[in-house]
Amino acid sequence: MTASPPHPPPSSVPLLNYENQPEASSLVLPRKPTLTRDPGHHWHFEAQQQPAHDTGEHCHTMNIITLVTSTTPIDQAIDGRSQTHLLGPNNAFILPAGALHRCTWQQDIEFMFVGLDPQVLIQVGQEWVNPDRIELIPHFATLQDPLIQGILLTLKQELICEGINSHLFVDQLKTTLAAHLLRSYGVQKVQIATYADGLPRHKLNQILDYIEAHLDQNLDLEALAQQIDMSQFYFSRLFKRSLHITPHQYVIQQRVDRAKQLLRQGSMTLAEIALACGFANQAHLNRHFKRLTGATPKEMRGVGR
């Protein structure tokens, strides 16, 4: 089966482009989202609570993956095909970029969605599939997919707790989701290769040195992978195989270790230490410090005196 480019929507149909207009969902929904994040890197996230509504026909410029978290019957139409009385909770549906979509529901509903720019799928899948054949198959809200459910729920919690300051972890979730979509819901299914070995030693040393030199900055998966000329997906897999932890876990460990060193010096406030180590704020530092050491920074500083 060969992917065909989506037909441009009629001029009367709203085109939702979250990269140019982060509040684009207001074109088809009556209420503002309860949570929205548009941190760049070609993706968008929203959590919604909406009353009974008919969205009317619309299109998205991104691939949309939605998780309905309430038990609300919905009727859907995607590119001229329709299904009625689809019932959750935690059913997912997939709208490829450019698909013509309409959705109605007769009572309050709760849902969340991730928008992924087509370029994200190309970046993740280009090592397995011709980029011209990278396209998702539409799916109505009948999918019971534990991985999609887990990623979206985890992503929501992470964005609530830490905003957009947890770039590496959020990037890993995004990349894992993109790989899963290509493997399970792509027009051309892909087989993801496995590797027995991790990163070559010189590349691993190169990336560890880079992390150490930029620990106080907002590190993201794309920047790390580019340092050794590798895709984000394979970089994450090979890094974990090398050190048995993810890039995000490693960075957090290194930031906590640096915080310990600065605490022993005793010349900086906790807020200053948090920023010097790359944490978003003192609460962010406290959370990970306590999780990894069993004590808060304040408690450890008191012990050292």
C-alpha cells in the first residue's frame, strides 16, 4: 500500500496549525484547555474538559493522537467514514495530518491529545522506511492501546509537575510514541532493529563530556543526538544499553551529584544551587534530590555543618 498525500481541505474547513497558533483548538471547541503546552520541537499537548458539542469538520496540520479519559459516547467521521456511539474510557484515536475530521458528543467529556508534526515521524522513521511512505492510518476512538495510554498520562503528569523544564524526559516520551505509531499504525509497518552493543566508547565519552559541560542548561534529546550524528530514537536506545539508564536519568543523577558538591562548599543558596545544576527551581531540585539520596538538600546541608 502506497501512502498518498492528504487532499487540501475545503477553504470553509478550519485548519488547526498549533505551531503557528497554539490556541488553534479554540476554532472548534467552546472552552479553553485545562492544560496546554507548546514547547516547540514540532509537538503540542492539550488536556480538555468540554461540554456537549459538535466540532464540525476540521483538519490538523499535525498528526493527532487523542485519549478519551471519560466514559462519554462519541460519534466520529474521518475522511468520509463514520462510526457512532464509541465508548471509552481510555480509548484512543489517531488522526493523520490533513485528515478531515468531525466529532460530536452529548454530555461532558474529558480527553487529552498530542500533536506530532509529520517531520517528527520522518526523523524517527527515516532509518527504516522511505520518508515518502511515512504516514499514519486513521483510527476511530476504539483503540485500547496501553502504551499510548501510559505515554499520554505520564506526559500530562510531567507537564503539570515540571512545566516544559524536563526536556529530556518529555523528548523521550515523544520519540517512544512516534516509534510506536510507526511500528503499529503506519501505512507501511516497520521492524525496529535491535543492537546487542551500546554506543562506541569514543562516542559515549563525547556525549558524557558534552552533558557535563552543559549541565546547567536545558538539554534536549535532539541536541544530544546531533552531537554524535545519530537519530534521537537510536541514540536513546544505545545510550541506555551502554549505561543501563536513560539519558534523562543520567542527567538527573549528574545534576544531583553537582548539587551535593555545591552544598558542601556552602557558599550558595538552595535556589542558586538549583539553577546552577540545571533544575527549573528549588522545588525541582528538592524532588529529585530527595528521590535519589533519601534526604532534602536542606537536610544534607545541615548534616555537613
